[in-house]
Amino acid sequence: MRMHLADERRFSGDGDAAAATDKPAPRYAAIERRLEAAIRSGALPAGAVLTEGPIAALFGTSRTPVRTALGVLADRGLLARFDGRGFVAPGAAAPRRIRLTPEMLGLAAEIEPEPKTVAAERIEGAVEDAIAAALPFGRFRISEQAAAGAFNVSRTVIRELLSRLQDRGLVAKDVRSHWVVGPLTARDVAHYFAIRGRLEPLALAESAPRLPAAEIAAAHARTERALDEADAARVADCEVDLHIRLLSAAPNPHLLRMIRQSQIALVVNRVFAAHVGARPFDGALREHAIVLEFLTRGAWSPAADALAAHLALSAERTRQRLMAISVFPEPEPPEWLRRWSG
């Protein structure tokens, strides 16, 4: 599960930030129009695989409006989902993973890049993906300088982003102030879930009565769609719904901060889904649906109890998945993330 910077600001208890994220950014509509024009004109090659990161980089924006635009285009039938990650442009028998260019997306000078203040958000997904993929496989060290070069940003941007990830437990600093990653052990998973099992139901009971009914209904609908047609992206979005968005209205920011720091174990599910797909998550999604059904009825206490039961079951599933990951091929880390035995 990935918590983007906008979600993180909302989850931190910042009411103004929360209100802002409830409204779709105007930028998503511009991206949607450009992509639609590129598809209809043929500028975008048939069968091209579209993922958030490369498109966000070309538009000079964060992944959030790109994700929204891709989802809308898929709902309209202009893009197709497939077994892999991302979406596929229509017109080809098989997906084609090609490097996207500005010309393919019909970019023009009138679409200005967002200010440099979004640089950390723009690269956050790629940095977190690499760290999450490495976390279950041992101990790694991060080079700020190499990461800055790889993403064409300043070391200050990298440092600020890593500090955010440190707050969530994804990275740490050793005694020499080097950034390090992992390892994530079965004992870690058990400890994190013990915290989550107590705190998340409490946060839900405090947050749910403060949530708009439409937000609960939308989360319920997304879960039902994921049960009908699961893919890794939909599963990840449902995880964000239940464990971040629906807790975010709790008035205690310290409670939310402790929960956020305990959710590192969710990266195990991300790595597992990347290898085996979304189908093994049907049981968890059904548990999500039970929680959301209680929420739609305004049954706050039963919803919190159902969330506690879900987390207890999820702890055991995650432990087993961590064991399974140990036999998966270890991913090749980027140059800025190297195995370390120190």
C-alpha cells in the first residue's frame, strides 16, 4: 500500500489539507483531455502500456492527477486494464511496453510544469516502490547523491522525501546518519500488527461519524468493484480506503501518527501482489466489505469490531506471505539503493 504525500497530509490530521484533497485537482482534467486526444488521433501507439510514473514525469506533476485521469479513461472505455500493472491503449492484440515521449501524449507548451515544490511528490512513488520491493529481502543503504542524480532533483528534495518515509518507518538512519532500509522480519510484522489491531479500530470509531456518507459509499463501491474484477491497483486503493482515508477524520493526530508508523508491514502485501497478482486478496476484500457495510448503516462500533477481526486475520496472512517472499527472485535494486551488511 502506498500513501502518497497528499494522503499523508490528510492522514496527519490537517483539516485544511483534508478538505483540499476531497476535490479533484483541476490538473487531472487537462491530463485526461490530452490522453484522450492522443488515443483518438493515433499519436499514442496502439497497445502502449500506460503507468502513472512515466506520465507524471512527462506532465511535470504528481501521480495523483494521473491516476485519476487514467481511471476515468478506463471507465469510459478508452483504456483497458490487463493482468500487468497499468492500462493499455486500445487497438493492439497484446500490450507493448514502450518509452513514452511528449509527442505521443500530445503535450504542448501551454501545459506548464507544476512548481518545484511538487518535486518530492512527483518522485515519491518511484522511491517508495524501490524501497518497498527491497524491504523484505535484507538490509540496504541509500545514497542521497545517487538518488538525486537518478531523479534529476536536488539532494534537499531527496532528504525531505526520505524524512517523510522515515516518519512512516520505511527507512531509518544508522549511527553514522546513513539512510538504511530493512530488513523486515516476521517478528516486526507481528509487532506492527499488534499495534494496528488496537489503534486502527479506535481511530475508525472516532473517524467514521465525522465522514461524509458519500465518502463511505464511494469506498464501499470501490471494494465491490475490486471483488468483481480485482487487480493490484484496485486492491491497493481499497487498502488506502480502509486503513488511511476512513481513519483520517479521527481528531487525534498523535493516534494517526502512531498508526501510520505501524503500517510498514503492508509493503509485504504489495511485493506479494506484484509476484502473484490480486486474486489471493479476495478474502481480505470481503472483510473490507463487511466493515464498509456496517459503516454505511452507521453502525460504528460493529464496524470497528469487524476491522479488528480483519486485522487479526491479516496479520497471519502477512506472516505467511513474508515467508513465501523469501523464495521469490530478489529484485535488482536501483543504483542508489545497495545491499549493505553494516
